[in-house]
Amino acid sequence: MRIGAQTKGVYTIAPTPFQADGRLDWASVDSMVDFYASCGVDGMTILGIMGEAPKLDATEALDLVRRVVGRTRLPVIVGVSAPGFAAMRSLARASMEAGAQAVMIAPPPSLRTDDQIVGYFGNACEAIGGDIPFVLQDYPLTLSVVMTPQVIRRIVTENPSCVMLKHEDWPGLEKISQLRGFQSDGSMRPISILCGNGGLFLDFEMARGADGAMTGYAFPDMLVDVVKLAACGDRDKAHDLFDAHLPYLRYEQQQGIGLAVRKYVMMKRGAIACDAQRKPGSVLSPVARGEVDYLLERLSLRDPRARLGG
Amino acid sequence: MRIGAQTKGVYTIAPTPFQADGRLDWASVDSMVDFYASCGVDGMTILGIMGEAPKLDATEALDLVRRVVGRTRLPVIVGVSAPGFAAMRSLARASMEAGAQAVMIAPPPSLRTDDQIVGYFGNACEAIGGDIPFVLQDYPLTLSVVMTPQVIRRIVTENPSCVMLKHEDWPGLEKISQLRGFQSDGSMRPISILCGNGGLFLDFEMARGADGAMTGYAFPDMLVDVVKLAACGDRDKAHDLFDAHLPYLRYEQQQGIGLAVRKYVMMKRGAIACDAQRKPGSVLSPVARGEVDYLLERLSLRDPRARLGG
Amino acid sequence: MRIGAQTKGVYTIAPTPFQADGRLDWASVDSMVDFYASCGVDGMTILGIMGEAPKLDATEALDLVRRVVGRTRLPVIVGVSAPGFAAMRSLARASMEAGAQAVMIAPPPSLRTDDQIVGYFGNACEAIGGDIPFVLQDYPLTLSVVMTPQVIRRIVTENPSCVMLKHEDWPGLEKISQLRGFQSDGSMRPISILCGNGGLFLDFEMARGADGAMTGYAFPDMLVDVVKLAACGDRDKAHDLFDAHLPYLRYEQQQGIGLAVRKYVMMKRGAIACDAQRKPGSVLSPVARGEVDYLLERLSLRDPRARLGG
Amino acid sequence: MRIGAQTKGVYTIAPTPFQADGRLDWASVDSMVDFYASCGVDGMTILGIMGEAPKLDATEALDLVRRVVGRTRLPVIVGVSAPGFAAMRSLARASMEAGAQAVMIAPPPSLRTDDQIVGYFGNACEAIGGDIPFVLQDYPLTLSVVMTPQVIRRIVTENPSCVMLKHEDWPGLEKISQLRGFQSDGSMRPISILCGNGGLFLDFEMARGADGAMTGYAFPDMLVDVVKLAACGDRDKAHDLFDAHLPYLRYEQQQGIGLAVRKYVMMKRGAIACDAQRKPGSVLSPVARGEVDYLLERLSLRDPRARLGG
């Protein structure tokens, strides 16, 4: 299955499992991939920001790609953002050779003007080769690069291999509407739009025209259900399920410690053996763990998948 | 009632009501103040970031202070953040003369090092005069100034007139715990901590030791209830009420368009006559209004105060 | 004499003279204006960034405008940059009524995309009124707003009252060439381009097509000479004079302490009585003063105007 | 010769020579190293910001280290700044094994508070190993991380392997004085301070207590002379030579296009065969080349080393 403008569903953003001493935890890579498959996701994105990608060296990154691709038949997207195009190209081409389906590129924080942003993606596309489909990551909150819908349209138009938007502008609902409007008025070819931001607005993003989610929420099975409910027009049920998760989801969505929360819950769900991050990383205090446990307990009253024990 | 380290409860952040043409809407100032009083808030903060303070000129700002103070017996805090100390001093002293109880100061975005931040508040305090109690605003997401708990302790220690923290770091729960820890170990004198961020974490902030909320959520009556429930230890009930509001609260909490949402709902609640902002402002699309209406409708099933008609 | 697209020469950026205790020093305002006139400048810009404008309150700012305008027949441009349009409008209109010839507007640091920047100046122009000629300030190093030549063209095209660019992008030589190219190819109407950055590239800026300088270098008489020499094609002589000043000019051009250097030398030249800044300001250490004195002494061997005594 | 707190002199920052098509130009690496040796420099720093380090992939970076180290007996410092510690460690350890003498580390732009900065260097030092001497790079203009002298002292004190500061804060003269003051009052152990910023303030930095220069100015032989003249107390002569270079030096020191200027002049001096940069890079316009040629011609009247032909 090719990643393309028609892609729909849930592509989970996978964390990178480490052991307590910072080494990669290969057994947990396997169990995590299996966990995601069992949740019904449509694909996986690895080596994203949440995947602690910059903390891996070049060899480790490629080893991870190979391990994940070798473990699953689901399509895998590889984050290849890098400070320079040589490293980006190396990882992109090696990943595709290893069996990945597409790559994802975020803009470096130094970009400011519209032309700088458009120029950057033209160069990036040239560097990795126009034969590799790529996902454009739009994440101003963390990357401090603001792309207008018009800039996204220019990037899509100038680079045929740009097939998908990882949408996590905030606020971003109007942006989805505007991009879909560009498609309607014929000024932009269709692209797939998958939404991030931990899923915080997924309930409305689907109604605005998103194709699904690309985020790392620790209950990807909920995302799968919400996307399906939205797709078949069951708006109220989609909101009911979403709202049940929202108190915990919001907690997980905190910048800075969100990944610690997420890994902790994934550990509780058996997806990974250890919730450690490589340095510099965040750690949950005992009080924070208690808060998470409390939220899960409350959630479990409405969604039994959150019944995870003490 | 003096604002001081012992202050508890809900201080609502008030928007500034405008007419459609951008003129101040004095009748709505009155009705808004009455609305807040009827919600049971403990005080009001005007001319904050959400109050579009920088869009008023010096005369308008002071007129607003006088109008609000003249309308209510509740304590009023006035945001006096300004690019320079002369304007800050002018507004601070005139506001106190007009009957305000305290002022609030945010750091300018250019500050970087710990010493720059501490130095700034020392200068600000000297400029307005040490006799005016002030609230320290800690809001890195918008202001891009990051204050560690240690920096806050230095500011509190060096400036006796700093009596309260408007806490809206994100994430921020551990910060509250750390500051309360400083009080426990005797390294910082007590201060009042009221939380912002639209209330997004109020349920847990209270358990961490916050004294209440200082935010502009369009249902301050809910904030009042949650703070009371938390204060009397009714944790589950506090969460139940909070969770019911969370789907809408999260929507209102979006950067950039949050104020448009808030004013729209306050207009629906009869607090103000018009939801216009002065330029540059954000406007709700018809689709967005529909989303808000839908959220309110769902909320009204659990909290009748959200039953606001079409 | 109207400020317009045809304006040429040297418009000095004037500091605001304070007394040691922070009060405005009106006598020094007068002597400073006289000093500038004696240097042969073509006009003055007051209340710019270097004029510590944000440190004045609204009343002081307008008093300063009146005092300067009342003291000279030279055209005066007033910096009216403000966090909001109400204050900008108030100062702009009152300044023009007082006899100023134009205003200057810098973009707020929060602007990012091309459309945000263009939109801002459209709103600003509407706020102050299209009858007031304005100078567009392009100063990315300090303001962190990056305007491409295309964005400047859009602003110029959409706002007929935009008649001048205060050019201080860095690097900026190609930008001048591009803007003049827009005029040549008919895609932009002519504007005046006066250059800032302390004059650090004035020698080449003139050859690129600049109309002169708008900067606060403590020897505006040198700027006047260089602009004249360049205008009559005496390139080598222009560089000779410029190079003689460069060691000191570079020292004065340091961010953060440049204003302290400048006021110190203006005090030595008798233009102002005191080199104090309002808080927060920078202060020269005794070692730094010694370095400045040494540079002036060396300069005086080639330009007698720098012979200022101990 | 070990790099350590006693290190003095000129460590040139070396660019990375590329061919026109973007491939590494190994012959030019050799000729460049020979050129630097002939200029009398005391050492070289490779893979710095100006060395386009992020544009090389991991293999190329290490190949460059080996080539340079194999070509010279001068001590070589390797920039190992990286988005993560795994890549930093890999390059640092492999570089030392290859014969490098020390590494250089710049802080990532996301750091804000004093504690974050100090913590980062503690982690970095732990990652590369305490046995590798490292140079702390302090370059706020480009990196947007502001380190107070107190923060530098903490880093030096907590990490015995921090032996040198690459000083390029701007303004920075007082900072050198403060750091040397810390050494005098016994609160900080001695470190070597070499200055960057293209040499723009080298004349005064030496008098403030710097040990020399670490910058990539295209005439390192001038830097060598100025450092020697300053070291033997010949202040006026040092300034005379420095001032002769300043008009061109200032031109080379422009952000963004400075490297293009530098490579162009190094090509003219025969150090490298081609002045190309890898994408994204800057290119000199014909007008800019003419400006540089003009500046060199003027310089050659005072320093024959600048007589480089058409």
C-alpha cells in the first residue's frame, strides 16, 4: 500500500523505546509495533519529534527503521528532519530501501519568510529525490515556523512528491477548511491531511475535512474508533468517546512532559517494557503518576481499555 | 479587602467590551461587571492580555479602570504591563487612586537570563512604587520568557510588594508543587497562586496547592464551583463538573481565536452586547460558531448554565 | 518641505536627553536640535528605538515632539510604533498637528508570515489615516521580523502614504539593489530609501541606490559629507572619510551599549548635558570610556571634528 | 601540544571546501590546511558553524577530521554540536581517536533559563566523556542563547574538561573583563578565551584579557600579527594594522553572506579552488564581488598581502 494523497486513517506516532540506561530496547520495539497493529492503526510514523529522533545517531536511526519495517506489514513513515540535507538524504534513501513507504520533513526553526519556507522544501525535495513521497509537518508551536495555507499550497504545487500534511498548527481548524477549499476551487491538488497535536481537536478536525490522525496518543485504538465514527457520520458517538478520553488526553498533551506521560501509560498497557527517555528527557514525579492513574481510573468507567490496574 | 498573599478564589480575567466599530462599549462594561458578580467571583482582573490592553490608549485604559471600579465592590486588579516604566507607573498609580486593589505585571518578551528577569521586576517595582501590591504574571507560552521556580523565589524575596503569582506556565503542575515546597522549607514567604491557561488544568492545580483561578473562561461560575469543591476536598465532584466543561473549555483555550470564542459565549450569556474585538482581532467563522453552539448544547445536558438557546 | 519619495540626505535619529535622575532634559533637547542643525543634517527622526521612545509616557512623548518641532525649521519625523493602534493613532495625529512631517512605524516582533506583515501595515495605515506620510522601518536584527523585498513592495503598493524605507536589514546591500530593480522594471513606485545600522555600510549603500542615511551616529556631519561625496561621484574620497571613522563607528554600533557610547560622545561634543538613559539602560564602564576616548583621539588625527579633549 | 587553559594565539575557523556540485573538495582541504599553516596560525577549528558542519553527514564529517589531522601537526579542534548527545558523542570520540586535540560545543537554540544552559553542558560533558577537553561556544547573535558570566562560571566550575571559551557575545568586551575578574577574585579557575565575531573587536578584546582569536577571517595572518602586537604591548601598531583591515573585515562579517565573501577571498588567495557552498548557501552577486575587489584593492595599499589581482 502506497502512502499518497488518498491515504486515510490513523498513523500512530511511535516513541522510541529505551532501556533505563539509555540503550535502545529492541524487544520493546517489537512489542510496541505489535501493540499498534493490535490497536488497528493504519500505519506508523517513527523518528518524529516525539520519537526522540535527534537523540539517536545515524546508525541507530537506520537500525530502528529496519527493525520496525521488518516487524510489520503496515506502512511505515520515517521522520528524516535533519540540520542538513546530506544527513536527510542519507536517512531518507536508506529508509526507503529498507522498506519504508514515505518520509516526513519538518522545517528548521530558523525559517521566517514565506519564500524561505517554500525554498527550503524545494531544496529538501531535491536532496532526497523526487521519487520519495514526503509528508510536510506543520507544527508552529514547537518549530516556531508559521506556514499560511498559501505557503502550503505553494509547497504542494511545486513538489509533486509532497502527498500529505501532518497538520498540527494551533489553532488549526480553519486551516483545514481553507486547504480543502483550495482543493474545491481547483487551486491545489488533493493531499492527505492527518492531524497531530495529540488528538486534542480530532473530533472537529474530521468534520473539517481531515483524513485522520497522525499522533502518538497512548490510546491509538480510541483514535481509530473516532476516525471511523466520524467517517460514517456518527458525530455524537464520536464526541461521546472522544470526550470520555479528553481529561486524560489533555494531560498527556502537555508540552515537555507529555512524552513521559505517554510512555508511562504505554508501559502500563504492556506496549513497552520501560518508560525511560534518553537525556535530556522528562521524568514523572510520583504525584504526577498518581494524577495519571486517577485519570485512567476515571476513564476506565467509560472505556474499559483504560482499566490498567495499579 | 486587600489583595495579598492570603487571597483565594476566582479572579476572572475580564475582556474589554467594544462596539462593532471599535469604540468602547460602556454599557457592556457595566453589564459584564454585574455578570461576573452574579457568577460569584471573588474579584476581577482587567487590562490583561486577553483584555486587549495594548489596543487602548492611555486615556481609555484609565477610563476603563474607573468605570469598573465604580461599578463593583469586588477587588479589582489592573494589568499595567507596558513597554516602558513611565507608562507603567502612570497607569499603576492612577489605577490605585481610582480604587484598584493591585496591579499585574508581565515580563517583556526580550528578557532571557535569570538576572535579566529578576532585574526587570526590581526596576518595575521601583518604578510603580513599593506600596502597590503586584501580581507576577508567568506565561511563557505567549510571552516567551521562562522563569524557573528559583527565579520566582528571587523576585518574591527581593520585592515585598509581590504578593501573588498568576501562574500559567505550561506544563505547570510541578511548578506549583515546587513553589509550595519553597514555602514549606522556609526559603520563600507565602504568596497567593492563582492559575490561568483558561482553566485547562484547574482540576489538578488546586490539589497541587493553588489558591484558585485567574482566567477568563466564559463560565466563571464553573470555576467558582470547582475551586469550592476542591477546597472542601470533594475531588471526584470537582472533576465531574470540570470534565463536563472540558470539551468546550479546550475549544475556548485555543491561542489566537480563544478570545473570539469567549466573547461570543459571553454575548450569548448576556454579559456583553457585542463580541467584536479591536483590530487586529480574530473573528469566528460560521462553521466555528456552529462548533461552539454544538459544544454548548452538549454541555447543557450536564450543566444547565450552558443552555443558551440558538 | 514635505517628506516624500523624493527625500534625500541625512535624517539623524535623535536620542532623548535625560537628566541623571531620569527626568527629561529640555535644555538639552534644544541644544541637541541646534547641534544637529549645525551639522548640516536634512531632518531629524525622534522617538525611534534609539530615542528610548517606549520609556516615555504618552504626555512626555507629545511634549518632546512639540519641543523639537518648535525649535527647528528642519523636517521632523516621529516614531509612533506602539503595541496597539489606538496609541499609535493618538501620537501620529497629534504629532502632525504639532508640525511633524511624517511618522515612522516598525513592525511588532510577533509578526511572522508575509501576510501578517502586510496586513499589519495596512491596519496601521488605516489607523493613523492615509493622509499621514509614513516611513516603514525594516530592522530584523532588533525586531526579529524579516521582510522580503517582495513584502516591502506589497506594503508600498497597497499603502500610498508609505513614502520611505528606513533600511536596516543586515546584510542589506542586495536588498537595496532589488528594491531599486523593482522601480526600474515598473513593479514598484519610487520610494525614498534612507539607511540605518549606525551607518556601518553607508559607503556602499549609496552606490547601491540609497538616498541617504537615517541613523544616530554621533558624527552626523560625517554622514552628511559621505552622502554628498557619494552623490557627486567622489567614491574614493567618500571611502577615505568613512574609513577614518569606521573604527569608532563600529564601536558605537554595538547592540546594547551603543546608545551609551553615542550619548557619551554627544555629551563630549556639547550636544547634550548628560549621557544618562532611563532605566533599563546601559552604562559605560571606565574602561569602555577610555576605549572610546582612545578611538576619538586616533580619529582626530584624520578628522579634526573628533578633537574633543579629555 | 594539548589544548588547555593556557592556550593562546590564533585558532582559525576553517570553512569546508566544496566543489561546484556540492561534493567535498579534498584537494582544497589540503591546500587550505597548508595555507593556514603558512599564515602562522596556532591551530585550527573545523566543523564549526562557518564550516557548514550541519550540511555534512556523519561519514563525511569524520572523513574531514581525518584528512585535516593527517595534513598538519597543528592542534585541531572539532565542532561536535549536534541535536542529540548520541551523535555528539560519536563524532567527539572518533575525532579524538583520529588525533584531534579538543572539541567545541554550542548550546541548542531552545535553551532559555540559566539552569537549562548549565544542565545542557553537564549532560553534554557526560555524553562525550570527561576526558575530552572542550571549548564552550558563546554566540548569542546566531544561537539566541544568552549566557551570563555567572552561567559560564558555573559551567567551567562544574565541568573540569571545559578549558576554553569561544567568545562571541556581542557586545562582549565587558564580559571578558568580568570573566577575568572572576579569575582574579578566585571564584573561577583560569580558562583560555579566544574571540570570534570575525575579529570585529579583536583590537580591544586583547586589551581586555583575551588570549587570542578563534575566527575565520580570510586574513588569519593579520589576526596573528595583531595578537602578537597586542601581546608585546604595541597597542598603536596593533590598531594601525587592524584599522587598515577593518573596512573589508566589516564587509566579511555580515551575517548570511559573510561566508560567501570569505570563501571568495580565500579562493583569490589560493587557499581553496572553489568558493561554492552546499545548499542552502549564499552566493555573491557580481556587484558584491566588485565591492570586495574594491575593498581589497584599497587594503592592499596598506597591507600588501591583500594584493590579489583582478
